[in-house]
Amino acid sequence: PLFTPARVLELILRPHFPSGGVEVVDLARLNLSRTQLTDLVDSALLLEPDALVIFAGNNWGQSILSSINDADTRRLVSTVVRNNGLLGLKQFAEHRLKRDIQQLVNHIASLCSSHGIPLFWIIPDFNLSDWRDAESNAPYLGQEANAKWIGLRDAAFCALAAGDVTNACAYATEMVRLDGGICVTGLYILADCSRRSGDNVGQKQYLERARDALIWDNTGYVPSRCYGVVRETLAREARAYGNHIVDLPRVFSECLKGDLPDRRLFVDHCHLTSYGIRVAMAATAACMLPYAERAAAFDWTALIDERLGIPAEIEAEAAFLAGVHNAHWWQSSDVVEHFCTRAVEYSPNITPMITAFCDLQTRRAPLLMSRTAEQFSKSGAGLLQFYTINFGKQLVRSEERRV
């Protein structure tokens, strides 16, 4: 909260408006649904802005199926599942999401057009390289297919462990054929096979399919992300209305020279590091400035100001909490260690806090009955309290008990 995209955008734009100045009003809210976004835009126009920037799309696929309330649609969904299984449900969810985005863009674009306000859409990206959704068995496939799927999975893992990429790829391909791409496990194996074979294009394609695989799952265990159908529909519809697009997947690919988006830009699945925020807002400013009649075109890379940083202590706390958050979402030890190491590199003063958190996680006493928990509760930092105390889980101890 101390280093927001809106604040960075204002700092980047300010030198280009030396006389009249520029003000970026931050109306951002967490977990905004499509309906809430529409209401927010309606209210924002009362401020009579010179331009409107919308950075959204990560939450639009969340619980798309949970919003189905009418009996006719529920019966339709039941028929889809009965006839086409969960693959049909995935396709239904994508179709419903596409339709809703079309309606959303139509409303907001028409509203801005009627007020003569240029509209800029920022399309989010996803941490393809580092983030992994929890692997699981395939849901019910019918006709003994699940037993075959499990056998293929075990064979694929054994082949990978032995360095046999060819057979691992063959087993995983058959897994995806059986489950229809509604399970991430086979897709992750294929991505690993592509990486080991040096096929960067194939690796990206499989990771993108894995990102989109669980759109049908409304259990709440799928973190938010900008699905492929969101990016494609938003870009197409916005351009059709003459809106301006900041396509972060393209921008980040340029920034990383073709590498997959990773921990350099993201602290988790979709939230940005301070560097990721600077890159995203530099690209946004470069898109906006020509329409402010300041120049014909801007190179966004020239607008990244390394001086737009935040105090090392704040970076350290953010990196530490990123490590905690990734651990809570079962990410690899490599990712958790990376952020904890970065935290100490930013500021060694964070070390006692990391040690205290380890103590908090490994105590046998209930979490809120320890002096360490009291120490965190008095820290005064809201995010720190949320991720260490309010989240309320001793995940290390839980894992130990399961073992």
C-alpha cells in the first residue's frame, strides 16, 4: 500500500506537465468484481477526469459459476456436465466469461465515449515461470479412465526422474487427452519436458494452458489470475471501441527479453514487485502521453525511473511477506527461500522478524498463546499482522503432523 501503481504513474507523468501539473486519483480496490467495477466507473466520472485508466481482469473469472442463480441456467449447467463432463463445464465458464466481458467493455467504453474521456485498459499478466497451482488427481473421467490416468501420471514422474523426456512427454500427452486439459498435472509435466528439451515456445504454451485449466473450479482454491479468454476478449472488444490497450504480457516479454514472467516482476501469482509496478506504469505512461499532445510517441523503457523506489525496510517487509504468502499457497521452497533471502538483502533488520515467524510456526502451543504472537500483534503493521497472525495457521506444524 506504500507503493501503488497510481502513485508511480503520477510520478512518471509529472515531469511532462511542468506548468499545470498532473494528479492521478487512486480509486483502486481489492477483489473488485465486474459489477463493482462498473459501479466504480460510474462514480469516477463525477470527478470529471481527463482520462480513465482501468487495471483489472485478475478477478473476473473467480467463481464465475457461483454467480449462477436462476433455475434455468442451473439446469443448463447440469445438462452440460451430464453430456460433456467437466470439460463442457470449463467451456461453458469460458463462454459465460467472454459474454460478460463484452457487456462490461460495451458499458464502460460507451460511457467514456459519451463524456469524451479517453479510456486506457491495462491487461494483467501472470507469473508463468514460478507459480504452480496444486497438482491433484483428475476429477471423475468415467469408464476406468481415472485408473489409467493415475498409471500414466506415475509413469511420467518416473520417466522425468530418470531423465527420459521422450516417454514422460508421451505419458503426459495421453493424460491430457484423457482429462481434456481440465487438470494441471499433465500440462505441468509437458511444460517441464519442453523446458528440458529447450523448447521455450512449447513450455510457455503448456504453462498458459495450465493457468487456464481450472476456470471451472469454484472451490476457492484457485488464486485469481487473468485467464487467456479475458486477455483476448478484453483486447479485442476494447480496440473495437477505440480504447487504448496496455498489454502487460507483451510489455513484460519485452522487458525480460522473451523470458517467461517470473519473480523479478511478481511476488506471487499476479501481484507485482516494485520493479513490476514501475515497468507496468512506464508502459501505461508511454501510452497516455501521446494523447496528452506531449509527443508523437514514447519509448516506455525510457520512462522507467530507478529512483522511484521505496525504503529498503519496506522492500524487506514486502519480500518477507511474499515468502510467507507463497508458503501458504504451497509454492516451492526455492521461491520461498528467494523472497526471504531478498528480504535480508534489502535490510538485515528483518532477520529477527523472520526468526520469530519460524518460532511461531514450529511451537506446539496454539498460535495465539505465545509471546511471539503477541510480538507480531504489537508490530503496528496491518499486512504483517494479517499474514502472520490473522491468517491463523501453523502450516509447518500441520505438515509435520500429516507426515
